[in-house]
Amino acid sequence: TIEKFPSKILRKKTAPVQNFGDKALTQLIRDMAETMYNAPGVGLAANQVGLSLRLAVIDAAWRDGDDKPDLRVFIDPKIISKEEPIDFEEGCLSLPGVTATTKRFNRVTVHYLDVRGKKQELSAEGLHAVALQHETDHLNGKLYVDHLSALKRDLLLKKYKKAKQQAP
């Protein structure tokens, strides 16, 4: 189940992953990927499924029209460089039914750990770069609406609450 705003876990910084390479971590990653694809979404952070872990899964390729999944797992991601500011129409599985234009970067470089705990570096652009920024924000207890002005954020959250009340 995906946690929905205003769930408190979405606003807390997540804890480091401790058990690299164990079966529980592998199963969690599979479950998160399945949840993300079924939603459907481009990325999912562990706190969005109720777990305080610095873990996110992302697959931007299938949203860009590529039929082949390209699931990437990011443990403790840290964005070390950002280039080329862009406006991006952003949404979130934890705030379904609403989107807003945010300021993001078209290119990022990230340091992270893989499933074995080995340090990695990745440079990404486009949707993949935005997804990395979005999921890293989640792991730090931030939502994309935090990048909006107070007025735009309030309007978006009112629209979200109204849509939520009208949903069956």
C-alpha cells in the first residue's frame, strides 16, 4: 500500500539500510518495484510504502516509451551535482490526482550504494534526473509540493483534499 499525504512517515528523514545482500532486502526491492509498476509510477521511495529506509527504486525508461524495464535501485542516494534548471510537470504516487510545475534540474550526478553496499556513481538526465531528485527528496522527508510557493502549494493541497473526499 502506498502511503498518502498527509501520512507522517512521508515527512521524516529515513534511516540507513543496514542489511545489504540479505533476502529480506531483495524481496523488499521486488515488492517496491511491483507496487511502482502497478501504480503506475516512475519511482518509489521506501517511506512511501511505510518503511523508514534510505532506499528508492526508479524506472524512467518504460515511461519514455521503452518496452524494456530498466529498474534501478538506489540506496542512500546523494545528489552531488545539478545542471540545467528546468520547469517540470511533476506528480507523486502519495498525492494522486494532482500535478504542479516545479523547478528541477535536467542533469544530475548521484552517489549511492547498490544492493551489495558497494559505492556507485551515476549521471542522469531528463525524466531519470527528475525522478532521482524526487525520490531523494522523499528519503529526506520532502515532497515535490515543498518546491512550490506557499500560495501554489495551498491551492494544490486544497485540490488534492477535495479530490480525495470525492473519491469512492
